[in-house]
Amino acid sequence: MTTDHISPAGEIRKDSPAGRYLMDRGIAERDFNTYGARRGMLRVNRPDGSEQLVPLRVRLDTRIEVEYYRHGGIVPYVLRQLFKSQAGHGR
């Protein structure tokens, strides 16, 4: 059972409760994504053939993890840092 049928879907608007929550935590509106992208469910396949959806909780324990999250993941973060360093060297 999931709550998808009663959960919001689509774009996260800055004037919504979720948008205000994200903005209060320093996340730029361009990085809001969508409600569906913020949810995390893991589908567990059991040996008897049954399936179960398990909600996932995202933990951000360090400042660098928050930076990765704000940039959309570790790869976009690292690429942005590389581009910044190259721009600083006149390349």
C-alpha cells in the first residue's frame, strides 16, 4: 500500500508548504524538482514472489552531503567544481 493516491504530484511551487520548507533550508527554486522525485520507495522482491514497497528516508549528515544534494548529486557537484577551477585559470 502506498499513499501516492493522496500525495501531491507535479512541480513544487515556491508558494506551497513544500516550497517554503525547501527555501527555508537554502534550496534554490530552480533545484526544487518535482514531488515524485523527492519521494523514495524501494521495491523488495521476496523469495515467495511477493513484493513490498518500503519508504526510504534520506539522511544528510554532513555539510558536503548537503552540497551534493543541492547540486543534484555528487557528479554534478564535482563537475561544477571542476568548471569553476578551470574558469579561474583562464581556460
